[in-house]
Amino acid sequence: MHHLIPLLVAVPLLGAALLVATGRRLPRIAAEITGFVCCGGTAALALVLLPESSPPMVEWVGGWLPAGGESVGILVVGDGPALGMAAVVSLLTLAALVYSWRYFDEPPAGHTGVFTALMLLFQGAMCGFAIAGDLFNAFVFFELMSVVAYALTGYRIDEAKAVQGALTFGIVNSLGAYALLTGIALLYARTGELAMAKIGRGLDAAAGSGGPDALVLASFVLVLTGLLVKAAAVPFHFWLPDAHAVAPTPVCMLLSGVMVELGAYGVWRVYGTVFAGPGGIPAADLTRALVTLGVLTAAIGAVMCWYQRHIKRLLAYSTVSHTGLFLVGLGVLTPEGDDGVALYILGHAGVKAGLFACAGVLLDRFGSVDEHALHGRGRPLRATAVLFAVGALGLAGLPPFGTALGKAVTEEAVGGPLTVLYVAASAITAGAVLRVTARVFLGLGPRPGDAEYETSGTDEEPETSGLLSRIPDTMTTVPAVLLAAALAVGAVPGFGAVVARSVNEAGSGGARVFVHWTAHGALLGVASTALAVVLAGLAVTRPDWGAAPGWAAPLRRLQSGHVGDYVAWLLVGATVLGALALPGVLGS
């Protein structure tokens, strides 16, 4: 079965190549069916391979096997987390393609299939990053993922906003990629290896009894900077809200649903395989770095989410906040933390993609994603209203959603004051979404006044040829299925245990962790949901709660829209990351 692993990348890439070659001569429905077949086939293959992932499968692409312990081939790994991420990527891409079927406004005639081809390229790159077993090819797929994401973000190239958002995305993520590549070069200079496991062994052998040195620290900081840019962790996050505000809805479903999560997955994979040994970064220093950045990310993301009226930017900031929760869970370096984050990511993928799909309905029905301008106008969209409210409850961590199970397990792992962070961040982000539900779909409360905001979301161009008078069934069926899947992650008996076993076999030395619902975890999920409802109710009845107080104004001004500011903050973030990891190197 291991010989089939490269097909997870090859099938979508070949499908994209076919559409590029023949798309001009194909009717649109044929191009879209081609995308469905390639994407669905890849998802099915990932699901078929998943049961065979214990012990992990390894494949040298093209038969370039190591000779005398040395290798130049491309290594792909088929363990539970890698194949699981590939399956999530493929299923979510399929959902995005189905969502856009027959409604999405394609480019002018003669370019049929371009959007579908780009989506398949995006899928192939993300699958490649998930299964890459060597750092250089992880970088190659990282860059392919980024380049395609730039094109998809700026897909509506006739709009200045789209071009600006794509340019910001491109510059910031390219700098992150350069940092990643430089870190890989330093590791290669030290070890002469590119395979992650062999780099880890090389660092341990080179360190001897002396521990890590400045070169190891520099490579660690550069590699993690690249990954944290993709994960949209503070202060590397500024590109994400700008990109989500202009990207087509199906693209937003993938950016927040799985691409950001791949950044967190990359941090877990690279540290555990490359830097976790005696020649790498001490565990205490990684914990300090990830927990510090995670707390900042969760708190700032939640505050910024609450004070948005542009619905897509609001959802983007909720993604930033939850990224912080993922990083905290990974940072405590326990099997329980890893398992909880894995479940949290699975649930979050369905919830967040479903919420963006609902936001797309508002955009294409009313030509606006402004919470204030849409006050009460969404009353006829009853199905969308229900889905949006259910998504908010999933975001809050209401049992039995997968987000709730992942949150509960992670809270047990982090313990103490950090549990308060999980409850607060979940409640604030979900409260903001419930506030939108109450105002837009139910028309509750007075319409808020027009205070100063960076972005309002009014006068947006719909992604259809004109405003929709009737919402296509696919645009409500897809978010319903995604939310049902997020619910199933936490509700299906034994699913959490299966996920935990595959994660622990790949990254925790086979540690046995019994993942299950606990009364404490369920109560915290109910508490965060209740708090979200209270916050939403207060915001609806007291519109002044939506006005940013003086202490929050500096945070809002940081999202300036100037790419130079974002680059400066990227450098600040890399410096802070190095400072947080430095004590272990000095101590050695």
C-alpha cells in the first residue's frame, strides 16, 4: 500500500494539468466534474490508506532508495497524522468545489476550468506538505501551496482590494518561506541531511554532550517563523484578515479550514522529528515559546474578533484566536495535549468552513458582509440562520461537537490558568458569531450606529453574475454536511480514541492515552457556550459594546493594511521567538 502514497499528490496535480491543457475546450460542467473526480478520488485514497498507517508507511518516490545510508530521493511518510491531514484537505477541497458548483462567477469565456485547476493545485500542495518526510520537499510544497493561495486570494483580479490582499498575502508568506529555506540550509550545513528523522539524529550526534548551539537556535527560529506565518500566529498574523476579506468564499473555507492548521501541524511535526532530541531545542524552551505566543494569539485574536463588523474578517480573527489555543496545547508537550489539538483541529475545520460558507450566502444574496448594514435582512434565510447559529455553538465548544471534545482534552492537558484562556477565547469568538446571527438573521436589538471602523463590509461585489434571488441547494447543503461532520468528531463513540492512538504512535512514542468525555470537560464546554450567549445578548441589547474602547484602539491600528508594517512585525516576531528559546542554548 505504501506505493500509493505519492498518488495523494500526483492525482490532483495531474487533474490540474489536464484542466490547464483542455479547459479552454471543455464546457464548464465537464471541468467541474473533472475536479470532483480527482479531488474525491484523492480523499477516498487517503481514507483507504489510513487503516494501514500503523506502523507508519514510508515510500521513496520513484524508487530512489538510500544507498549506504545516503539518499537523494523524495521521502513521503504515511502515518496517522499525515494521512489524516491529507484526508481533511481533500474532503474540504471537495466541499469547496461542490459549494461553488454552478454559482461561482468564473473568469471570462475561454478560461473555463481555471478556478478548478487552481483548487486542485492547492489541494495537491497541501497534501504534499502533510506527507513530506524531508524538510526540503516540505518547503517545496509549502511554496507551491503559498503561490496557489496568492492566485486564489486575488482571483478577482479586476478588483483593487483583491489584488492588494493577495499582494500582502504573497509578500508576508514569501518572507516566511525564505526564513524556512534559510533554516533548512543551516540544518543541511550542520548535518548533511534533508530527511527530518536523519536531521534529528545528525543534530544529536553533532551536539555530543555540549547540547545545542547558536546555529541550532538560528535554524529553529527560522524554520518555526516560516511555519508560524502560515499558522497566522501573533505577530505573524496580519495577512490573514486582509486575505480573507477579499478571497472568494470557497477559498476562505480552505484558508481557515485547513491551511492555517497545516502550519500548526508543521510545528508539531518538525519539532518532534528534528529538534526534540538532545541536540535540538530543550523542551522547556519550546514550551515557553509556544505557550507565550499561543496566549498572545488567542487573546488578541479574540479581542479583534469581537470588534469587527465585517463578517469575513470577524471569522478570520476567530481563526487567529483558535490558532493560539492550538499552539498552547502543542506547547505543553504532552500526549494529551497533542491528542486534544488533533481533535480540536478536526472539529474546527468543519465548523469554520461551514461558517464561511454561510457568510458567502449573505454576500451573494445581498452584496454585503457588513453586520450593521445587514441588520434584519437575513430573516428570509432560515436555513442559513440555523446553520450559522449551530456553527457558533460549535465554535464555543458545546458538547458533543468535535471542537468541544478537543477543547476538553486540551484543557485537561494544559490545566490551571490556561483553562480560563480556552473558555474565554471560545466564548468571545462564538459570542461575536452569535451576535451576528441575532442581528442579521433575527433583526434583534437596535441597529448600531456608524462608528469608525477600518473595514465595514458594505458594497461588496457578489461572487455570482448578479445578486441571487434564490440560494442554490449546494450552498446550504455543504455547510450542513460540514457542521454534521464536526459534530460527528465528538459524538461518534471511539473516534477520539482512534485519533489519539494514531497521533501518539507517530509523535509520542506509542504512549497510551484514554481520550473520552469527562464531566469536567463537558461542564467547561457548556460554560463557554453559556458565556458566549450572554455576551451576544449584551452586545445586541447594548450596541455600544461593539465600539472599541480606548485600550483596544492600538490593537486595531496595528492592522494598518500597509505591508511594510506587517514585514516589520514579522521581524519582531522572529526576534521574540529567538529570545524565548535562547535560555536553553545559553544554559548548554
